[in-house]
Amino acid sequence: MKEKLELIMREEIKHFLEIEQAGTPNRRNGCYQRNLDTQYGRIEGLLASRDRNGEFQTQLFAPYQRHTGWLEEAFKAVYPKADV
């Protein structure tokens, strides 16, 4: 699950910088680590992407959010046969 979430966030920031920030000097600025508690257990060290201007926010969770609710259901819908 961790790898899939990180992949989604990498694609989100790629889209954000290519589409929403096109023509600006804004670019990727590495990642920060986040622990996220789910109904399946804790995801430790989730790498959340960030941009230099601090304008990017993933759609997977809110800033400072540490617990999920809807995320598991969305993940099951996208990857129905995955072991979550």
C-alpha cells in the first residue's frame, strides 16, 4: 500500500508542476516523511512529495492528517485484488 500511495503522490506533483505551475520556476523539492494510521495498521515513513514554493498538497490526505477513513475504500476500488 505504501508504494502505491507514494506512486500516486509522485504522479500528482508531476501533474501539478506540468499543468498548474507551467511557466513558473516552481519545481520538486524532495519529500517529507509521514506516518499514516489506517484500519490495516500504520504506514511508517510514507514519502510525501513537496514543491519549492510549498503550494502542492496531495489529494490523498489533508495537511497534518495522521488517520484515514475513506482512503482504504478508494484503494480497494482501484486495486480490488491487492492485499492491503
